[in-house]
Amino acid sequence: MSGLILSAPASGAGKTTLTLGLLRALTRRGAPVRAAKSGPDYIDPRFHEAACGRPCPNLDAWAMTPDRIAALAAGDGLLVVEGAMGLFDAAADGTGATADLARQLGLPVILVLDAARMAQSAAPLVQGFRDFDPRVRVAGVILNRTGSDRHERLLRRALAPTGLPVLGALRRTPDLAHPSRHLGLVQAQERPDLEAFLDRAADLVEQSLDLDSLTALAAPLPEAPPARRVPPPAQTIALARDAAFAFAYPHLLDDWRAQGAEIRPFSPLADDPAPGADLVILPGGYPELHAGRIAANSAFQQSLRDRAIYGECGGYMVLGETLTDAEGETHRMAGLLRLETSFAERRLHLGYRRLTARGGPLPGTWAAHEFHYATTLRAEGDPLFEATDAEGTDLPPMGLRQGRVCGSFAHLIDRVLP
């Protein structure tokens, strides 16, 4: 069990494409390799899984304890962790950075440098990251988006005095850019060209990187402690799962299964009725892109009547009365909460949250995050959670409860241990 972390000075350096190419390239070699993603993210891990054929957990240094992180990181073969944002970028309270994962797991960092608009200036930048925190070991550099052989030579010459190995240089490759929309990348299951894209990324990595030198930098992972799992909210759970409801954290589902819960997936987009279960969960996703279809799917909507239901973000909006899409068209939703939401005027809501349940199927205090552009036009009823931000500042209560139906815009990451 060994691992390394791919990080960068800032977002947009090309970490995801490079990670996917590396995972697929090593998999094609027959090497046992798996991935993890730093921080709260639903999109990248599904691409990682497609690239290497292994589950990809989230490792969240703000929301999870070091023991939880070590347990999720454990496994056979090489673990490649893709960082989030810049290496030292953290939550508002200064914690949760990819650098925190590097410290906790004792893993080396490979710095991915977007070199498109620099040459000799790369040296002080890399040297600064190398020396900023002696507990975070920057072990090598990958040059991304180089323009030519001459550009690469200038960069390598400038970086030589830092003593860090340059593990390869990738040329600018516009055709490998991900399509995106307002909440990030298009989901893996929505790309018909996914396999060709992953193979193309792997070809570029194989041509451009010294894979043997890169993997030789990996360090042993710490011994995994006994798992402390989150109790299931019900014995049987009907879980919405399709392109509109894809944002459920696998580590929580694994916790629940390990303790005997049965999870029964169904597709609201296919107009599947929610199967019989003690609890229906509608996770987040992109229901606003499918609002007309969801509104017309009567078998799905009727199956929600007189049920215990919990909804997160997109699922929460579907439990409301109406959802207005980005074009301004209003669609009738399930009508189980006195809630109206809209994307006609978008406003970003982003940040970690500490939540304490006032009721509902998930009691206790939770580390969570919020990331959406929906505007709440009307919300009436009893709140579901007391809330603070990452710095502990009180926020207005979040979510709604109405009978056995509840939800909020927050995505729960992990239970806060007493």
C-alpha cells in the first residue's frame, strides 16, 4: 500500500486530465492502481473510477477525522490522490487543504504546473511551494501545457537549481478539455466518448511522463485503524440514482451496507416508482436540467406519497412545490414541502457547513457542504438543521421538515464524533 498526491499551485492547472491519463496508463500496464479525490466532489471520482476500474473515495481533511481518512485510503496497489484547488487552499478556518492530507497520510506531492504563460518564473514559484511547509514534501514537478520543445528546455533549465525532478512535460492539448456547465464538469455517464477520451489522455501521459520515476516516488500509506461507521438511517433505503440524482457519497452508502442496510436503487428519470423501503433518499444532482421530465413522471411522483423521504440539494428541490429552470419555465414538483426554487436568477451558495439535526432520519451533528446556484423563492415550515459555517459562525437554520418528509441544500459528508 503506497500513494502519492497530484496537486497544483491553483485550480485549472489540468490536474484532473493528468490524473485520468495516469490512472488509465498504469491500468493498461497491468499495475494495481486506484484513486481518491481531496475534498467534496461528486464529478471527478466517477471519472477516476472509469479510468482505473476501482472505487474512488473522497478524502476530506475538513469534514473527516484522520482515522476516517486513513481507513478510506487503505487498500492494495498505488493510491493516486487528486488534490482540490491549490495545494494549500483551505476552508475559511484554514483547514481542509490538500496539504492537510499530505501531512496526515505522509504522502509526497507531485506539483502540476500550468506553464502555458511562464518560463523562468516557474523556478521561484516551485521553490516557494517546496519550502513553504517542511511537513509537506513536494517530491517532483510535472510541466503542463508547454508550448514547444524550446519552451520545455527553458522550464527545465530554470527548475534545475530547485533540485526537484521534472517528471515530464505535456504539450497544450485543447481537445482534452472537459465540457462543463454551471456546477462543474459534465458527469462521466453523460459522455458517450468517455473511453476514447480516457485512452487519449493515457496516450499523452505515456508519451510525456517518466512513469517509472513518478511511481517510484510513492510512499507507504499509514496502517488503517478500525473503521467507525455512520449508522444507517433505515434498514431498507430506496435510493434515487440516475443522471439527475447522482450525488451520493459512496463512503456513507458503504457504511450503511456494512451494518446490514439494504439499498434499493431506482431511476426517477425512467419514471420508476420508488421501491418499497423504510426510507426514500433523493440525493443531489442536476434535476433542473430534467425538470420537465421529472414533472411529467407520474409513477415516480405518486410513489412518494405517504413515505418517509430525505432529500439533498437537487432532491430537496424536487420535494418542493415548483422548480423554475434557467430558461424561466416553472415545473410542478412533488409538493411535499412548502418550497419554491428557481435557477432563473442564479446565485452561488458555497462553503462547508456544520449541521445539527432538529429531526429527520439522520440525527446528530454533521460535517457538510453547500454548493448550488438555486434561489429560494419561498420556504415555509420547520427547519431541519441548525447551521454554522466553517469558522463556527451561526447561519440561519437550513432545510425544511413536514411530517415524515425533510431535506436541505446541504450535502452531508460525515458524522461528527462526540
